[in-house]
Amino acid sequence: MQRLTLVLVERLGAGLIVAAVAALLIGCGPSPAQRVVRYGGHALRSLDEQVAPRYTAAHEKALADAATLAAYQREMEPWNALQQTMQTTYDAFVAADLALEAGGEDTDALRRAACLLAALDTVAVRLVALDVPVPAALSEALRFGESFTGRCTGGP
Amino acid sequence: MTANATGEIVVAILRVILDLIDRAFRGDEAAQAQLLGMLPEGPLKITVAANLAAEQAREHFRAR
């Protein structure tokens, strides 16, 4: 494979390949609505990396502290609320991404994508309730959505 | 930048893309999603942790 690549470089010239790769990447790029949706989804994935270990730590502490299953569940309630909000929001991003990929984009797609980003605000509220600082990626995703289409004011 | 250095960068980029294509064809869903620029499907890590925690908690309090 490496030899083939080197032969390609020699024969076609580096500049030509750079132009071809760039054209491929730019030409097949996502639509603005997809960019908004994917930005939000990736922000959630990034947040997930940070909070998943914290969830496990909270679970271990609750397991050691609680005398009953009900007490454990009470202690874990804010964390479970965060988990459910994050997963539901992420699933919505994935569904929107798939729908847009399948050609479901219309003139209103961008506004609806921004409305979806507004759901990240609920995640931020859950984080504040747990005294977990809202990561920059999440606030940036919220700002990114707003800068694209303004605040989501109407129904989706 | 010399032509040689440009060539090396191009080879590196192509290697990454070819590796991604290879993994995608082998059924790696994350690679497939990355190749298409789409969001990977599947549960978040916090959901996996929550499911595991719920199971552990049930076992823990049942054993008491």
C-alpha cells in the first residue's frame, strides 16, 4: 500500500493530490444544519468523557454511604437525571444527523438544528445542579448554535 | 515547504484516510461514522456506567 501511495505521489505530483483531497473533503462536507447538529453531538461526546468517571465515583460513594437501595437511588438521582438528559439529547442529535443525511433538509432545517442545540441548555442546568463546571465545549456549542440562527423562539 | 516535505504530509494524510476506510470496511462503526463525518451511534459512556452501577447496586443491596 505504501509503495502504491509513493508511486501516486511521484506520478501525479504532491500538489495534485493535495488539491484532490481538499476537493473531496470540501465537496462532500456536511450542510450547515448538519454542522450544527454534529457540533452539538461532538460537544456531548466530549462532555461524556469527562462526566462518565465522575458518575462512577458518585456511584461508589453512594454505595458505601447508603443503607438501603432507596437511599442509594435518592443519592444518585441528580446523576441519573444528567445521564438521561445527556443520552436523550445525544440520541436526538444522532436521529437529526441521520435524517439530514437521508435528504430531509429543507429551508427550515437550520432553525430546527439550532432548536436542538437549545436542548444542551438542559444538560448545562443538570451539571450546575451537581456542581460540575459546564465545560467550554458545551457553552461553545450553545453559542455556536445561537450565532448560526439566533435563539430558538418558536416551536420546532 | 519543499516538495519532499509536502509529499510526506500527503502520504501521511492518505495513510490516515486509507486506515479509516480499511477499518470502516471491516465493520468498525465508529470509523464508518467518522468517514462519513456523522455522529457515532450507541450509548454514551455515562449510560454504560449507569447501567453497570444499577446492576451493582441491586446486587449489593440484595446481598445485605
